[in-house]
Amino acid sequence: MAEQLITVPVVSQGGSKVGDVDVPAAVLAGPLRESLLHEVVRSQLASRRAGTAATKTRGFVSGGGKKPWRQKGTGRARQGSIRAPHWRHGGIVFGPHPRDYRLAIPKKIRQLAKKSALNARAREGALLVVDPLAYEKPKTKMLAELLASLGLAGRKALVLTAGAEQAHNVYLSGRNLPGVHVMRFADATAYEILWSDAVVVELPALAGGGGGEATAAEQSEAGDG
């Protein structure tokens, strides 16, 4: 059986289309699995919770060690402590206490959810592949112009790099652009991909290679030769 491929456009750093690249469907995980994405995103958001909320039970509230009045003969209801929960300034019943909200998700499930999220963006036409962003120094203007040429100005964009030497310069270039998040392809999760309106990926990152991957134009010339 022939391997199923998904075609995504490749653009240059100037924003012009230079060709298409066929990505194996296995890289993008095939069908969209909403239940899987929900489980992983829920885990991601739960892991971000500090879990430091705390309240005092009656045992932690100072005072109240003495019985407020004798048991019988006063005509009032019997009381054992002024720090009981039904008293003003008393302890809290069933209040929050410090806890760990993290949910354990198997590594393979997280990887499958990431591929499923990429597949969803690819089928929407919101997965764009660009030639390697070889920024010699941080330059916000260059990255802003690239995103504008892709029609992503003012939209939430996730830029995924291949982790090459210039990756940090790309990160610094997009750090102060509102709605733009730059990170390594290997560090991206399903949550970041679903958060964005469009995903911009360097060609070597999507191909799973390093900085030595050929650009789309070089691959096209090799094919013509």
C-alpha cells in the first residue's frame, strides 16, 4: 500500500511561495482525535496550577482552647470552642489545601496528541513551512515582515524552529511581538499548537533533520537535475 502524503506549501524568508513539500501522514498522526487532545490539553493546564491555595481548619486557628461556657445551666447551646467552623473567625470546613494538580500522561500519548494537533492545522491550511530562518542576529522587523507576508499580522502565530545555531536569534526576534510564540519544534506541545491560529515550521524541523537539511528550492533543483 502506497504511503499517504499530505502536501503543505513552502515559503521563503521573503514570504513568497517556493514550492510544496509532501509530508508522510504518519508524521501528522492521521485522523484528528478530539478526546485525546482534550486529555492532553487538560493535563497541560492542570500542570500549570500552583496548587498553593490553603485554608485553616479549626486545629490551625489560634485561640479557642478554652470552653466558652459551662456545659449545662446557661440556657444556651453547648459549645466546645470559639474556633469551631460555625463561629465567626472559626476554622474552615472542606477548604482547599496545598496539592499537586499534575496529571500523568504517557509519553506516547503526548506525542500522538502533538501530531494530531499538527494534522488539524495542516487540514485547515494553517500549517506553513518556511526555509530555515538563518538570522545572524536578532531582528524583530524581519520576523514581523515574514508573518505579515503570510497573512498572520495581528493573529496568534506559533513559530517552530529546528533548534539550529540561529534558533535563539529567532526566539529573541519574536519575543516582543504580541501574539507570537517562538520555540523549538521538539519542545512544542498540543496545547501551544491548538492555541495558535497558524503554525509556521522550519522545513528541517518538520522533516525531523538538523541544520544540514536542504531547502525546498535546493530539493527542487536536485529533482530537476
